Amino acid sequence: MIGMSAPVANESALLELFETYTASPDSIGRHFSSAAAHRVRQDPLLVATASDMVLYPGGGAAPQVEGFRLSTRGFKELAGVSHLGPALASLVVLREQGDATGWYEDAERLLGASERARAANDVALWRDEIAVPAYAGREAAIAAMVDHACAVTSRYLQTVLSDPDHLRADTLQTEVLDSRGSPELPVGLDRVMIATFFLTGMDVASRLIDWFDEQRIDWSRTMVIIAGKQGRPTAGVTWDSNSVAGIVLGASRGALPLERLLLAPHAPVFASFTGDLGPVAELETTYRSLWAGIRAAAGLGAMMFPGAPPFAASSPADRDPSGATISGLPAIDGPDDWPHLVSRLRVVLEDPRQLLSGAVTDYATRELVAADNDPGLLVVPGLDGEPYPALS
């Protein structure tokens, strides 16, 4: 019995050492984080969930909430159009993998949905019912784009349902997706995807820029957390793949240092805001402690290892030397920079860190800031100037 007690005692002592700094309510780490949170209790804290933006002004002031995504008009309607291309591509793969009947039934459902959407789509829908202020003046162009996208999709589906062998990657590319234009396909769905993503990003960014400006945020003191899941489970976990991060950084007009923005996919979140500030206010202490503790721990590096090079926050999208691959979203030189715009579509599909709708959100935000947040002054790539057929 005596011989067995020593290992248990030794293990307990080592666990006690672990708990002294890390894993107990009275640990040094907990004291460190609490002290850091106390120092920033007066500072503004901005928290974004998947659907809402919350500003905790600090000093016990009540939080301010702005819904920015799922609760807003037009988002899901445009998302349905932007997903036509991936939906058709998915049918191609299903058939290639031997799904003999499932793809056919899905194609019939997609055809029916496309035709019903086309019948419901008109200028009045976008102008009077969906009525997104950022789209003012472009309702006719949007309606024409949606009509064209649904028509192209329906035509292709009708062909492949009559001739299943026609459902191939090459026909999808030339008859639906190719952006080079032809009498049969004046605008490809690749450009439609860019336009829908840009319009969504422009709307969200425009409203948030206005809201941030109304709040008179001092970005040099503001703590920013993007909390919880953003889009698909693997998306938005890095600075350059998180579309909300791109909007916040752009809207700050360069005043928010990148290191003050934390991505916290495992942080607790409140349900989509419906007017009750209680659940929002309850999380302020948690968010402040999270941000302050993380940043305080990061600050130990300079004191402990002054001879090592410091970490510099950045978010490059570098090409490899051969130009054969790309590691992130390339910079966009303008609304006609289609090689990079289409490259972004491929990146957001292939890179699990990316949000599909975030393909051009950062670009839309940048353009809005340069235009003093006037959406009417922007060129929407894939919409403005494209030869969409007139609505019949």
C-alpha cells in the first residue's frame, strides 16, 4: 500500500502545478485575464455573430445591436440565384458517380424551382417588395439578371433531362458558366455569381458603415470579436477568409489594427436578435474577458523573448512562384478584372475556410468607402454594363 501511494502523490503534485497557472478558478492565468479585462472595462467592444453586430460601449452602458445578414431582405433571394451554378455542377458530379435516378429527381426539382422563381421575378418585386436601399436604381438590371440566370438554368436542365448524356462538365462550362459571351450565352453564370455576391456584400457593408459611423466608434480603442460559426462549419476561421472581418476592417478606414480583431469560432453566441437585450448583455463580461485575456497573453511574448522577431499580423493571398496555384483571395484591380474575380470564385469553392458569399465582400466594402458609402456610385461587376436580355 505504501509503495503505491507515492506515484499517486507525485501525479497529484504535478496536476497541482498545472492548476496553479491554468486550470482552476483561482489560477494565475485566471487572475491575469481578469486583471486584463478590468483594464479595458471602459473600452468599446464590437462583437459579430452570424447575423448580428453588437456594440458594447463600455462602462456599463447598454449594448447596441444591428442585424446585418439573415434578418435582412434580399440576402436569401440573391443567394438562391448565386447557388444555381454550384447546384448544376453538383448534378454533374452525382451523375458521374453513378447516381442513376437521384440526380434526375433533383434536376426536376431544380427546374421547377427555377421556373417558379423566374415567373415571380420582376422589377416591382425588387423595387417595392424586397426594396433594398443599396439596390435603388438597379432594380431593373437585377430583375433582368435573375430572369437570365433562371432561363439559362432551365434551358440546360430541360436539355439534360431529355438527354442525360448531355449532363457533363464541358457542356455546363460552355452553355451555362462561361463568361466570354456568345449569342446563345451573352452572360455566363460565373458573372452572375460575382454580381450576386457583390450586391449582397455591398448591402451589408453599406448598412454597417452607416451604423459604425453613427456610433462614432474609436477604432484605436475598440476590441473586436467575431464569434461563433460563420457559414459552413470550416469557414471564416482566418482573417483573410472571414467576410465580416473584411467589412469591419474596411469600414474602419484602416483605423482598426488587425491584431485587435479576434476570430473566436468557439465563443458562445446569443440567438438571432429579436429585441430582447437581456441575452446580449449577459455575454458582455464573457466577451471582454475572452478578448482581454487573449491579447494580454499575446503581449507576454515581447517581454519573454525580446531577441526573437515579433509576430506581424497580415493576410496575404500569395501565388506560388509557378503561378499554378493560389493560397487565398487575390487582389481585385477593378470591376473588369475578371481573371481575379473568377479566381476568387474557385478559391471560395475549394478552400473550406472561405464563405461562398464572401468572394468579393472586401472589394465591395473598399469601393463603398472610396465612394463615401454611396452604392449608386459603384460599378457592380457582373451586373452593370452586362448584356442581359430584356425582360419578356
